[in-house]
Amino acid sequence: MRIVMTLCVIHQEPKILLGLKKRGFGMGKWNGFGGKVKDGEDIIEAAKREVLEETGVPVENLEPSGKLEFNFEGNPDTIEVNLFRAMDFNGEPVESEEMRPQWFDVGGIPYDEMWPDDRHWLPLFLKGNKLYGKFLFDKKGNEVLKKELSVFT
């Protein structure tokens, strides 16, 4: 089964907004903002909805920035993550039930407290690149066993 999701990274050089996941899948990890695409919703609508739900901040003018696919050892499902960049938003991010947003300097991103794939693709993303990546994790999601990563314009 293919699970379609979104991930929006709010980036205002030299800062990046990340959220600490407070519950569910990825709990305890810093990440961008996003989630599952609902029936009848396109991926841009889903990305905007998820950012608003998780930060209280409306975003506009999302820039499609690629696609990441994730598999976990022993699980046939593929998680397809549609990646977006947001540089413009209105308001101040606030904590939600699901996420605690926090600004980081791009030189101080807490990679050790994030998904292990992030250290591979996020620096390329922050340089303005568009990406396509495939990652195979171990069963628990603690280690990248295989990766393919391409940059395109």
C-alpha cells in the first residue's frame, strides 16, 4: 500500500522552523510539518492544512520541492512524502496538541533528535535544491539501511 503524505519546511534563512512531535508516529523527534492527505484533498491543500493545524500559522505560496519515499524493513507499505518549502507565513507559530514549534539556526539543526534520513536530504533542501529520495529504514526506524538521493532543478 502507498500512503501519501506531505512535509512542509518553513525556512527563512538563516532559520528553520521545526516541530517536536508530541504524539503518534515520530513522537519525540523534530520534524517539518505535515501528515496524511485526506480523501478528496490535493497535496497542496493537505500541506497547508497540516501546517495550520500543527503551528496555528497559515502558509501560502508553497514551493513543491520534491518527493521522498520511505520503507521499513519487513513492511510492504511505502510512505510517499511530498516535500514543500514555505518562506512566507502570517502570525507567530504556537504549540498544538501534536507539535511544539521552535526556530533553529540552520547551523544548529538537532539532527540527532530527528529521523535519520534528515541529515542526508535536509542540507541539500536548505540550499534551495529540489530532491527525490528513497530510504529503507530498519524495522524501528532508527537506522537508514539503503538510500538513493537525487537533486534536480
